[in-house]
Amino acid sequence: MKIILTHEVSGLGAAGDVVDVKDGYARNYLIPRKFAIRWTKGGEKDVEQIRRARKIHEIQTIEQANQVKAQLEGVKVRLAVRAGDAGRLFGSVTQADIASAIKASGGP
């Protein structure tokens, strides 16, 4: 089955890639988890949109990476989470929690 990846899948490809996979893998794993969509002729527009979005968010050079690193090193973030008496957290702190806290504190 021919599919368009919407997210990077290890060993398969990056977002925007058109790949052929076995029908069961696409139907039972990739498509339900929103890692891919079925390929159609009209889907080529989606491929271009995904590639443009990936290029915008992608860090192009080492200098850009170092700039982002320097910006992040200067940001102090405090997350309020529930914890038990022994200091163990109820639940977890996710990447999304950290990203939203950085944005709220004025980071990159």
C-alpha cells in the first residue's frame, strides 16, 4: 500500500515521504495512530504542505542550533505538579508541558 507519512517513523522515513508498506502495517498501525495517510493523487498537495512545514521548523545549520541552545540556557522554567508526601510525582511531566512552560516564560 502506498502511504504518505505525516510524522517521522524510525526505519521508514520522514514526514512528507511517500512510501510503500504492507497493507496490514499501514491499516493496523500507521494510519490509526495518525503517522500516515493513504496516498491519493490529490494527496500530493498534502505532501508539499508537510514538506514546507517540516522545512520551516527544521534547524538548518549548526549556528542556528547554537543560537537556540543559547536562548534555552538562559530560560528558567518552573512547573507546578502534584507530588506525594515522599516527593514522587503523580503522573509525569511531558515534552508538551515543558514546551508550553518555555513559551509562557518568553523563551524561543
